[in-house]
Amino acid sequence: MKQPYKWLVRLAAAALVCLPLAGAALAAGQQGTRADPLVTLSYLEQKAAPAILEQVDAKLTQREADLRSQLSTVVDRYIREVEDKLRGTGGTAPTPSGTGGAYQVVTLAAGQTITGSTACEFLLRSGTAVCVADSAPGLVDMTGGTTLPGGGILTANHLYLATIEGRGVRASTAVTLMVRGSCVIS
């Protein structure tokens, strides 16, 4: 009885040794197949990573060019809008000379009226003129720190501000005004 038992023990021992070796051989045999190739670190460092970095750099360069183009378009449109507003053509009536950013000398004959948009400034240089306004306040006297009602007489060399659309100046005699902002002469 001892002999079959020895064969059984030897067979079990051989199986215990061979099964792990067969499992390792099977696992090693499945690495590096065509469906799932084994990749070395040198391949990753020398081939794959540079190729990926080139693709990323190309995409970043393209995206940067696109963003620069979009930014340039927006900046150009903004500059045109600002220039139009400074010229007084931003949707309002143009100033007598077409520029809204600088004071312009305007001469009115007796009875003529100049009506400004909001933030239009008037400075009476010579002659007599009255404020044109439907309601209070007419014009703000920025020099005197007061308001001038409709029909009030302008003081020479005082700066007046139209804070509401449609306020203006009517010439009682021939007048010379300095005007900044969008306005219409009638």
C-alpha cells in the first residue's frame, strides 16, 4: 500500500510544481501579440511621446491662430465703434463738423437753434442766446454750478451741459458757440 501512496504523492508534488510554471508560461505567451503588442520604454520615449507632442503643438498653434484672429476681429470692430462715437455717427445726428470728441466752432444766425444729444456741451463765445428745454432742468451751467431753465439767458464763456436729449440753445442775435458732442442745427 505504500507504493501507490508514494506515486500519488509524487504526482501531486509534480502537479504543484508544473501548474504554476504552466500558468506563467501561458501568461508570458499572451504578452506581445499582434492584438496587444508589448511596448518598451525606449519606444515610448523616442517614438510615441515626440509624435504626440508634435500633434499637441500643432493643435495649440492652430487654436492660438484662431483665437488671435477672433480677437483681432473683435478689437477692430470695437475700434470702429469707438471712432464712430467720437465722430458722432454712433446712431445719433452728426455734429456740425462731424467730430464729437473735440470742440467745434459753430456760428448761428438770429433765430437758429442748435439741439444736442445727451452729454453735448455748449460754450457761448459771443452774442446772446437762450436755453431751449421742454422741462427742467434745461442746461447745467458747469461753470456756475447751477441749472438754467428753458428760456433762461446763457452767460458768455460759461460751459453748459445738456443732460437730457433734446436740450439746446436758440440764438437771439448772431452767436458764436463752441460745441462738443452730437447736435443738430435747425
